[in-house]
Amino acid sequence: MRGPADGPGNGPANGALRFARYAYPPNELGYCGPDASAQLLEQVADGVADAELRRLLRGFEGAWPYLELIAAANGIGDPLDDRVVEAYWIGNPLLDRVGPRLLGDSLEDRFRRRAGRTWDSLVAPVLDGAVPHHSFHVFGVYPWLGLLREGRLDEPLRVLDRCRIRWGQVRSIIGGEAEVLSRPLVWDGRRLALGEPTLERVRVSLGDRGLVGGLRQGVWCSMHWDWVCEALDARSLAQLRHWTVRELAVVNGVRIPAPASVLS
């Protein structure tokens, strides 16, 4: 399998490639971004972070404004700076420099008209400390926009679980898939939480192309939808856990949690 090689310009330190790793899985499913999943996978696998890749990534209208917001709040000129990309998908201290006013204004510009009568509920977590981490968009914004179909509990819960960036430990690799031990989202009728560890099977390659190289038993990794996106060192693992748990607490703590709008 060809995955991104380690080294200057090709490893996780390259922000454009890192963004593409996380953007590819929903793009492959047709959920967001331009119709270019084959090209994204090819460029990540080959480690090609060129101007064309940057152009494609600007087409991810859900995530890109968050990158611009984080970069501007931290005086960073490039939204694809790896520190900014890490902040959005994994989490790091750059998020704390985006105050509630900046985040609230950004959400208002993008979503107030679309949210309609649910706007006050959508923005409520911002006043309680929400930050522009991907998990906040999944837990606190996504449900209010009418993008999750009403119906059986397991379907919207599954979507929320797969859409967030989750972490797990590789137990085995079989062909183009890995068995990973991870903690799924659970719903108790009022709050989202992390459930007991369970095995799930996720993709590591399509043909001879993958998003991450060097995956092996025992490695901790991040996952988005049905793909392994990145191997996590101890620092990145701790950051992803911290920011996910923090955003869960913020979203659960408001009077009407967003997940209740689709899960209750």
C-alpha cells in the first residue's frame, strides 16, 4: 500500500496534506467539498502538497471558514499552517485564542439564516466556552441545520459518531482494513457520552493507496467516517481526547443540547 512517506513536506507537519487526510473520508461519500476524492487520495498517498491541492481544500465550505477564523485569531497568515489544521481536527491551544465574540460572529454570518428559529439554541454553547474544534461543529452545530434525518435513534447517532474525529488503538490489520478498539458515542436520553471500548473495522487503503503509512498493531490512530486518517503520538492523542470531552461537556450543558433535536 502506498501511503504518505515520512519526511519534510510529506509527513503530518504539512498542513495541506494533513487537512486532506481528514477531508477525504466524507468527500469520498459525497458529503462535502468538491467532487475530487480520487485526486485527494492520490495526492495524499503521493505526498503532493501543491497549489492544486490547496485550491481543492478551499472548496470544503464547512471546515475552511473555521481554519480562517483560527488563523486570524492567532495572527497566522496561512489557514493551512499545520498548527491551524491541527487545532481544528485534533485540537491545540490555538483554540483558546478564538474568543466567544469571534466565534459567535462567524457562526452568525454562516448559519443564522439557515438555522432560523433554532439560532438561539445553536449559539448558546458559545457563551459557555465552545471553541472552533471539529467536534463542536459535529455536536453543537450540525444537528440544528436540518442535515440529520429524523427517524430511528441509531441512524443519527451513527452519523454523529462517524462524523466526529475519534481515536482508537489498532488491534489488527487485515488487507485494506484495520480492527480498531475505540469508544463509540452513546445517548442516555439527555446527554451524549463516550461508551465502553468496542472493536470497529475501518479502511486503511483503497487499492494501493492509503491516507497514512506505517500503521501496525498497537498504534493509536484517528478516524473520520470509515477511514484511519493519522497515527497519533501521545501528545496528539491527549489533545484529541481533551478537546472532544470538553466540547461534549459544553454542548451537553446547555438547556437544549443540539443532539437532543435529532436523538430525542
